Amino acid sequence: WDATQSSGVVVTPFSVPGSLAEKGMTGEVVAAEVQDRLLALQQATETVRAEESYEADWGDEIKLEIPQTGVSIGELQRWLRGWLGRRTRVSGAVTRVGEQLRITVRVTGRSLSAFSVLSEGPEQYLDETVKASALALFKHTQPYRYGVWLIRQSKPEEARAAFEEASNEQVGSEREWALIGLSGIAGQAGDFKRAIGLLKDAIEIDPQLALAHSNLAEFLRVEGREEEAFLASRTTVTLLRGLNHGKVASSAIPDRLAKQEWAQAPFLADGH
């Protein structure tokens, strides 16, 4: 049971040229740098979205795993988690290509198709190349978080492009979340009609998205559409009190509930 519930990211040591390992840049060191970068990106993109709603659910665990010799209980547990769980496994290699070092990062997991990302750079800038590889991996596996990261880096146009790409190409839960991201950018630009339309598109895909209903209520209120806003707020409250909390993180529910209940108060006082 523990194995079937496991998620997160496991990074294993990379293969590296002997000349690089002799300088201290071993496979474990490269893998640890990838792990550190992924952890930093994860922590920088925390949102109200519930972890389990991600197609590739990383949970709160991104760790380095160094294989051992023999078959221990720990090795057996890792094997079961890899087979039955939803873990994302990251491995890779550093190779020389002329004057450059190429980093190939391979990613596999039950919740996504296997893929590889490539990054190249001079040996003296290996750290930057590792960061570029980790960011490319993050973009591919966590498109919503990647868009959020760009927004928080004050890159709204790049974020818009990332969300548009995700909304056009992604399937499953990532598409509707990309629409929520686009609606936020539209709202920040003052285009509330577009923001409302995007949120309605997201709700059509998944009516259980409490954040979409919550944001819709706010934009409708700005547009002076009070009765529609009231209905969106009421739906938000119902979803937040439901079994899966409308796919909102548990820690964010009290504030969201209080805000939406406060927004409904004038209507309820008038007997609506």
C-alpha cells in the first residue's frame, strides 16, 4: 500500500567523463545539483493548487538516490515504489562534444511519457548548464508551476506563452490549469472579459475546480455582474467543503472559504 501511494522525484547519479570526476564533479555531485535546482523551483512555485491534482505529482519529496550493492529491505522498498507508485525518476549523463559539455537528462514515470532534455555549455559554466537542464525538465513535467515561476520572475509575456502552449498541447488536468494561469495574466492586464471567458473554458473542462469558480466570482464582481458573482462564490464554497476540496490545498481552504462567505453576505442579508 505504501508503494502504491508513493509519489515525488528520485534523482539517481549521472554518468560523467572520468576527467570530470577527477576534478570532483562526480555523477553524485551533478545529480545533487539537479536535485537542489528542482527543490528551489518547487519551493518558489507553491500555490493554492493541491499537490495531488498535478499530472506528475511530485508531492513534497525530491531526493537523491544512490544505488547500493546487494538486495536490502531498502532496495526492495525502492523497487516496489518505482513499480507501483507514481514517482518521477530522473537520470542522465554528461558527455563531451568538442569544446562543450552536453548534459542529457532522462525522465520516466507512470504519469508521463519518457523523454530527454539536452543542454550544452563550456566546462567552466557547467553549473549554469545544470540549471538550464533542471529548468527544461521542470517546464516539461510541471507546466503550470513553470508558468507561475515565470510570473514571479516578472516575465508575464513568457508566462503567457508557456500557459498558451500548455493549454493547446497538454491533456488531462494540466490544460484547465493553464487556462486558469492565462486568466490571471488577462486579469492583471485589465482584460476582465477575456479572463472570465478563460475561466469558463476551464470550468467546462472540469467543473470541480474551486479556484476557477473563486477567481470567476472576483472578475464578475469587478465587471458589476453581482448576481453571477454570487452564484460563482456559492459554488466555490460548496466545492471547498467537498471531499476533494475543489482541488485546492488544505492549507489554503480556511482563507478561501472566509473570503467567499464574506462576499456572499450582502446577498444573504437581502434574502437572496
